[in-house]
Amino acid sequence: MRRKLVVGNWKMNGSLAQLKELGAIASAARNSPGVDVAVCPPFTLIAPARARSAGLAVGAQDCHGKDSGAFTGSVSAAMLKEAGARLIIVGHSERRAEHRESDAAVRSKAEAALRQGLQAIVCVGESDEERRAGRAVEIVSGQLAGSLPQIGEGEGEIVVAYEPIWAIGTGNTATPQDVAEMHAAIRAELGRALGGRGGSVRILYGGSVKPDNAAELFAVPDVDGALVGGASLTAKDFVPIIEAAAGAGR
Ligand code: 13P
């Protein structure tokens, strides 16, 4: 049985003042012992967030694929771990698009996170155009095959997040049928890539997850949690999503 995992991705939002939201979010996490909860604020807020969030894991939104070196402006997984991060999102579609990150670059970032014993959340997802062309499963399976790290014993955990690009920040959520089809395809690809271990990898859905659609999404087979953008910025919206995950696990 895979535990539900609910992760907030604050993207380039937030401030020290906004960390006050973490009190109620951490309290909801402590009241939902069957659910793992994490928040990924911008790099500069990781250490202060960690100090204010007992019961809540804190993560990052990206890392470099190398452990150290002459890479101006970049941050390594080891540095993020030292700041208090327990997980790192890699290959988000906003980074794949804006920073032209390839599948190979995403894989090296995921492997860097795993080398530090951190969770790597590998994001995949098709564009609107690709879905309309009937190529969604093919595109996502290809991204996964190219981005998935090879894990060894004793290293960190791989998590996959399916985030259809057309559902991010648009209010358009994928239908439960579309999500079920894609998560089953991802589960099959995980089996091909990782053998028996593929069955224990958690697959999150992301893209306009809100308090009013979370329960329906968590009821879909192979949906092991959510990667939440806008609705993770306030406790008012994020806490009901955590509670929906707790309800789905009962
Ligand atoms: P929204 O929940 O704002 O649609 O963002 C989803 C996302 O990109 C999370 O990584």
C-alpha cells in the first residue's frame, strides 16, 4: 500500500511573511498521520520554512546535476539537503520550457537528489497540442524513459508527478478517466524501467488541484497524491487537500 503524498510547489511565490501559512499546514499534516505532506518554497525560504514546520517536509523546486563546481547561479542537492530539504522537484514543465531542460538533464538532476538520499519528484506531462494529436501517452512514456534515474539500494526515493501542461494554472483539470489512463501507462513504464520496484513508486497528479476536486482525483487508481501549485500557497486551500488525501487513505 503506497502512502498518499501531497506536495505544495510554491514556484516563484512567497516571502518570509507568507511562512505564517505553514503553521496551519503543518498542524493538518500532524493530524493526518497516514499522509506525507511537503512544501517546496523558493530556495531562499527553505531553511526558514524548515525551522517553522514540525511535521511537514520541506523541499526544493530544482537542483543542479553536479554536486559542486563552477556553475554560477546554481544550487546543488547537497546544499539543499544542508538547508533542510528532504525532496527536490526536477523536470517541472516550466523549467523544461523556460530553461530548455532535456530528459537527460532532468535525469542527472534526479540522480543528484538520490545521491544525497533525498526524494526526487520527476515531472512529466504533455502539451495541449500533443493531447489533441492523440500522442499524450506516447509523449509522457518517452519523457519518463529518458528522465527516470536508475536507483540503487539505499538511495533516495523516486516519485513521479504527471502534470499535463494544459492543466497547470488554468483551472482545467484532467478528467478522472484521462488521469486513470495516464497513471496506468506510467505504472507500466515504471515496471519496464525498474522491474518489481516500479510498483512502489508513488505517482502524483498535478494541474489545477483544488479543494473541490481533490477527493475525486485521489479516488482514481494509481493516483498516490498531488503536486499542487496555486492552492498550496494558503492554508485555507491547501489544508482541505491534505484532508481529502487523508480521507482517501481510510
Ligand atoms: P497549479 O496547481 O497552480 O495548476 O500548478 C500545478 C503545478 O505546476 C504544480 O507543480
